[in-house]
Amino acid sequence: MKAFLLIISAAGVLGLTGCTATLSPEKASTSEASQVAIDTNAKYEEQIVAVSKEMRGICASSAFQSYFKKTACFPPGITERQLRDRTRITKEQRRAAVRVFELQHELNTRTRDIMIKSGDKKMIELAKRSQTDVMPAVEALQKAFLSGSITWGEYNTTRLRLFEENRPKTTAD
């Protein structure tokens, strides 16, 4: 789940702001700076797409279907039925969820690293905020979910809320 929030946020911000590198005028002409910005943006996009593809592979894996039958791969895909699900996690679902969370944590860490290395101030800010603000909330949700103290519906509702609260805002928001 950690990766859901961060990958979607990174992809959303990418679409809104792009990722550019800046060079001082002394070191590069405008055309050289533009080419570096284009190359950096393309590299960033390529890396984010690769992480997103890995996440989708996790979601499609038969090993994790007991988990993904009850929740969406990415929070925007959570259905009304999933939001109303009053059942609690089973042992089989818990085993799958633990492994999914581990894999997503790895992807999330890579995504934050990609965002920080982009050099884009907004990306860096999002990555740092993810680590300091979003991750503790996600970890608390996962702990409550894995312990069986909340239902699938409560888990999905909170997952979707965390996504909505932390997704990049557009000028239309």
C-alpha cells in the first residue's frame, strides 16, 4: 500500500509539473539546458513507469489474488462494494498482504529515491513528505488491518482517504 500512494503521487505530479534539471547560465546555453531538462524528464518518466509496471505485476500475481480480490491495485480503483465490505482479513489474505506490503515498501523506497534524484523541488518535497507524514499513517493502517481490528471496508476507506488527502493538487482543485 505504501507504493500505491507514492507511485500514484509521483505519476500525478509528473503529469502536472514535469521534472527538469537546471543549469547555471555560465555552464550551459539555453538549448543545452533545454536538452538536459528533456533528457532528465525522460529518464525520470522511464524510471517511474518501470516502478509502476512492477507494481502492476505484483497486483496481477496469482500469489496475491486473495488480497487483491478485496482491494484495488491503486486506491482510485477501489469500488463501492469494497468500501462497504464488512469482512475481516483471513489468514490466507494476511499472508498475501504481508508480502505485498513488503514488496510495495521496496518500490516506495525506490520511488522516493527517484523523486529526490530528479532534482525537482516539488518532487523532493513530495518524497520527503511521504517519508515523514504519509508513511506513519500508512503503517498504522496496515498494522490495524493485519491485526484484524478493522474490516476490509474500513481499510479500503482509509486507504482511499489517505490517497485523496496526499495526492498532488491541480489548479482545478
